[in-house]
Amino acid sequence: QVQLVESGGGLVQAGGSLRLSCVASGPISSINTMGWYRQAPGKQRELVASMSKGRSTNYSDAVKGRFTISRDNSKNTVYLQMTSLKPEDTGVYYCKIVTVRTYWGQGTQVTVSS
């Protein structure tokens, strides 16, 4: 069974940084897209950043220039480096991988205080 485990969330002051990690384990063949989504209270889940197998990236306008997505295929791991955090970045962050199926992690809370 494929499992995704996120880590690195927490409480940080505005202007601070956090680094999220997501490790995928289980019977995984080839991972195509790896990405991060977030869901703020009362809002829909939205894309934050994604990276294809060929390492092309896609960022939401809200995080461009502040967040950086990266991946280590040898470790089936995707990272999200978040800098210059704002209170509006608060939410539960989920990682997602796409192989022949789509898998989601359980989420990690990020809270940015003003």
C-alpha cells in the first residue's frame, strides 16, 4: 500500500520560513507529478506548487517568488521550501503524487502568526 507522510509543519511568525517534506513509500513504480496543495479554514483545497518528472514547475501566483518545490526521486521525496511566510499562508498542507494512480498525504498544519 502506498503511503505519503508529510512533516515540517508548525507555527511560525510572519516573515519566517519552513521546509515541508513528503516521503512516499510502498509499491511505487514511477512517480510522474509531485505536488503540494493547501486548504485554509472554510476554503477549498488549492494547488501551491507542483513538479513534473521532467522537473518543470508550476506555482500558484500567491506563492511565486517565496516558495520553492524540489524532489529527490531516489528517495521518493518532495520538498517545499517556504520563505517570507504570511498569515494567509496558514492552512493544512497536503502532498500529492501521481503515478498510475493519485495518492494524497494526511496533511501537515502550517500556522503563520502576524
